[in-house]
Amino acid sequence: MSAAPDVSRRDFVKTSGALVVGFALAPRVALAQDRPAPLPGSLNTNRMLDAWLRIDPNGTVTIFTGKIELGQGIGTALSQIAADELDVSLERIQVVTGDTARTPNEGQTAGSLSVEQSGTAVRFACAEARDMLVSAAAAKLGVPATDLTVSDGTVTAAGGAGATYWELAGSADLKREATAKVKPKPASAHRWVGRSVPRRDIPKKFTGGAAYVQDIRLPGMVFGRVVRPPSPGAELLSVDEAAVRRMPGVVAVVRDGNFLAVAAAREEQAIRAREALKTSARWKETASLPPDGDALYVHLMGLPVPGQTVVEKTSVIAAAPTKTLEGLYTRPYQCHASMGPSCAVAQWQDGKLVVWTHSQGVFPLRAELAKVFDMRPQDIRCVHAEGAGCYGHNGADDVALDAALVARATGDRPVKLQWMRDDEFAWEPYGSAMVMKLAGGIDAQGNVVTWSHELWSHSHSTRPGSSAGVNLLAARHLATPRPLAPSADVPQPTGGSDRNAIPLYDFPNVKVIKHYIAEAPIRTSALRTLGGYANVFALESFVDELADAAGADPVEFRLRHLKDPRARAVIEAAAQRAGWRANAKGDGVRGRGFAFARYKNLACYCATAADVEVDRKTGVVRVARVVAAVDAGQIVNPDGVINQIEGGIIQSASWTLKESVRFDRTRVTTRSWADYPILRFAEVPEVEVVLLDQPSERFLGVGEGAQGPTAAAVANALANATGRRLRALPFTPERVKRALI
């Protein structure tokens, strides 16, 4: 990791809409005539070519992306796309991610959209840049552009004369708007896209190199720790600051309202000072949390929140149901449980702020920091550096503000502030608890004729920039708190609380209702898949229940209700690879389950078959094997896609079997790994992934495709094995034993 900040700056033009040429023109006419044409992917909001790439004199190409690397391999995938469109070797491509001084603003890296949005933009920008460079070579060599070939950045004419990109860069000015009129290469012409090239981010991680924000070391850097209130709403009454200031190495003690933190010359000194502050602090607490356990879901359903109809369709020709079913499914609050606690480095110099952060949205974070410090956003620079675990809105943005607040008290010395494990568990934003109430009916032929899905949920996105308020934790603890405004639910077609609640199956009568609970006593935000994990768990579990009521095989039942050929193809591929046997029954201990979803109903298709084993004495469920079939459109890096699906399956197995945040009416009681068990290495299932590549189709996001289907497949396998249906997550030994009585 570079020890010194990169101070180079780039300016970008964002086209905001119409350009009114003269006041004599009617504004409506001018708007219609001058609105820029839409461009593909993130080019639409970052329209300058030089926002995306630079041809460097040293024989390399630099690609800029507003998306960030958080373990999904985006830097590798974008380099493959760029290398193919430019006709250069992969080794020549450098990638700069998420830096408010250097990269385009692509908002948040979320929703499995990096390749879909940024990859599309890079593809079209590089195709256009190649066309410009070849045209410049044609002018220099005096031959038609159609007579030229390109190999590794060298443009060559038939007679052997040539010029390199690096020589031509001055003649091909990229400081212009993209047109997206140059057609990217067909799949048949790709050299890199479609290949499993080695990940760029792995070597340092594997060898213990400086890979993460936690590894940054800057000259004169000091170390910070924060003392959080013991519970939401707690008020700091007193603390012995003077005693802590006298401790060895202490550089600063910061108290601002209920925000309390320390900086010291060495990290262990900061930790000792934190403990001293924590011990001496006296707080006033109130019982403000909801009930825990099953009572939580009764509480959520009882809140006076009106239902909103998400979708409703009716059929006058569908038969009346001859059999009806209902099911109530629940999901608890769950943590990101990042392996490395949240961390940031901040430095103030000459009234300006630089923050190194593992935020998934450096531009929205910058805007929130500007609100807190009453600064111009351009006087703050946020530079992405990887964190050790994320996939959602964890403490990355919050710790950036913590570090900046402490660094303001240390002069121009940079501060690396890292949360402790209890900070992470107690204060990161959780994935919201949810309730899903499903009902459906089948006709005499065993076909689904009625379907309803009603859900209750808090927000799945309180990220910076998601509301008019300031969504940073310390901002609400300051003596002058910054306003916190409730976030609206993420709207369809992607959805937030209702993500994947609309069935893809061809049911004639469908109604989906959501109860979006904006006010939350426990902080919630984006955990990987948002509401998709719980909704797919409920939806696909209930499909199995209806199949059982119809006396149908679960795979055949799904295919019967699906017309989408790509959906059918992944179901058939997963069933075939898993060796699915129609109507096979479990033996009381072992069972097999199936599930399917298309993430967000817009991204990748994923079908899973899971084998489970149940210890009926202890109640322990072991996921032995999971087979997944995936259609992610055109695949850039097959190994990268497999990595994402494997990781999603393992993460989902952990959520489904083990993970739940616990609390009493005053405090979150989950404070350590002992309180929050996760899947261990010995419990990881065997995973097989079948890829259905579609080279002629657009990129489809894949990183969050497997979590929902895996949960449902495990639930269905457990029901197949034991004959008992569990609808409350997670499937802990205690719950399983109760179900088997």
C-alpha cells in the first residue's frame, strides 16, 4: 500500500440534462432538442472518455472505475474487458478504483452491478478509444483505417509501417464526450473475456502483503480507538478525560457530546486508553429496543404501518383453487460479521481532508462528510482501500467519520482508527429482521392459481446518500447532532425490502404487499442481497410446500410454471448435475432440496440443489453438498463467477444455519464471535458450479445470485429429510430439535 497520498487530480464533466441555447427558445423545446442521448452503463452519467481511460507514455493503459474492489474480482474483470477492446496485453492494463480525485462517480458498489454498469462503460469507452487511435494511425501512415491491424497496442499497415498507441496518444484526444457509436467486438474476437485469468488482488492477500486499509502506514501516523455508548440512545454523563490524557503515548482525547475517542502514538496504547475511558465513563440508558426472539416478529407485524401493493394481477379465466395453504416465514437481524473490523485513515492538511476508506461509495461518503464538517465536497478526498470483509453497508463509512473527527484533534498527523470487535457487532448496520406471510392455492390439476406474499421489514439501505440526512453513526452522537432522515425503500424494479418478492413463475393471480417500517430502533442497512435472501427463502420454500400439496416433484413443479427458457435451462442443468431423482424421499436423516431465483428478477439466474444431513439427537444440520447452475449472461472471468457463487453459497449456509443478532430491551448482547457463531471450515459443504455462458447476451450481475436459492434449497432439503418444515431462520439445533419432537 502506498505510504503517501496520490495528489494528482482529474476533473470530470457530468452531463446533467438540457442546455438552453437562447432564451428566445421555449424551454420545453430546448429540453427536448438538447437532452443528450442515453449511453450504455455508467457512461450515461460519466460521459467523458478520459474519465474512463488514459493512454500512458510508458506503454501502459490506466482504466478508471468508480466501482471498488471488495473481493469480487472487479479489477481483474475490467482489465480483461479493456484489454480485449483495445487490443493490448493484459499486463499493460492498470486499474484505479474508487477515488473522488481520480475516478468517475458511479455511486455505490452494490447490487451485483459492477461488471454490468462499469464493465459496460469500460467496454464502450475502450472500443471508441481504439477507433480514435486507429484513425490517428491511418492519418499518420497515409493508409485507410480498414487496412490496419492492432496487436498489443501497435497499429500496423500491410507494408509493415506502424505506430504505437503511446506515440499516437497526443493525436487522439480523449477529452471529449463518448458517443457509444463504435460497436464493441463480438465474443468470437475476444482473447481475454471468457478466460479464467488470475485475480490481481489475491497475491498480496495470500502472502500477507499490504493488501488492506488496515495495512496503511503513513509518516507520523497515530492510532485511534472510539468508545461507543453501551446502547442506542445512551447519554454520556461523565468521563475522566484528564486521567486518560496522562497515559503513556496518548496524543488526544476527543469528547463531543456522546462521541468519545482517543489517539495514541502506538496501537496498544490507544487500546489501553480506550479501556480506561470506557471504564470511567458513566452513561444514562433507556430501554428502547424491541422484544427479541419470536416476539420480535409479532411486534413487527403489529406496528401501525399500512401495506403498499407492490404488484397485483388477476385472471378471470383461472380455475378456483381446490386446496389452499399458508405459511409464515421469519428472518432475524443478521450481521455482516466482517473478519477484519472496520478501519479508516484520515488526515487534515491546510483545512482539507483526505480519508482512506473501504466504503463501497466514496462519492456519497464524501458528500456526507462535507455535511458533518460544513465543508465543500471538493475539499475532501476519499480514496478506496480494501477492507477485510464487507458485501454491504457495514461500519466502513462510519469509521471514516470517526477517524476524521479524531484526526481533527491531532493537527496534520494522520490517524488510523480501527473498531474493536465489540464495536463491530454492536454498532454496524444489520440486515433487517423480516416477516413473510405467504398464501396460495392449487387447482384440481395441481397448478398454482392464487399466490400472495405479504412482508414486514425495516430499511435495507441507510447508506450515505440514501436520504436527505446524514447516515453516519457518529453524526448522531455529536453535541450538535446532524439530522438523520429515514430512508425510503429501494423502489422496484430492483426493490429493497420487496426484492425478489414478485414470483417469476406464471401464476395467474398474484398479489405482493409490503409493510415498509422506516423508523428502526435497531440500525439496519444493506446486507448482501437486501431483502432478496429472505424473500427467496420464503417464496421457494412455499413453492415446495405447494408442490407437496399437489403431489408433484419440486423440479417438475417449477418447470411446469415457468416459460422463460433461460430460467428453465438453469433448473434443468442444476438438477442434472446434482443427479436429481424425481419424488425421491428423505430417509429421516438425509434429504435433498431444490430452489431457483433470478436475482432482483433482473440479474443472474441461479438454481441450486442441496444435500443435508440431520443429527436427530443434537439437532445439528450439516449441508453436505450444494450444486448450482448459473446464467450470468456473457461471462468475463469464469473462475471469478464461480468464486462469487461459491462464496454466496457458503455465506448463505452460515446465515441459514447459525447467524442471529441477540439483544434485550436495552442493549445488543451480541458482542463477540462466541455470541455470533458462523460456519466453520469443517462445516463448509462441497460445492459444484455449472456455468451457462451466453456470449451474445449482456453482462448480468452475479455476486448476490446464490444466497436466496441456497437458503431455500437447505430448507427444502431439511423438510425432505425429516418431514418437518422449518420456517424460522436460522435453523439452529434448538429449533431443529423442537421441530422433530
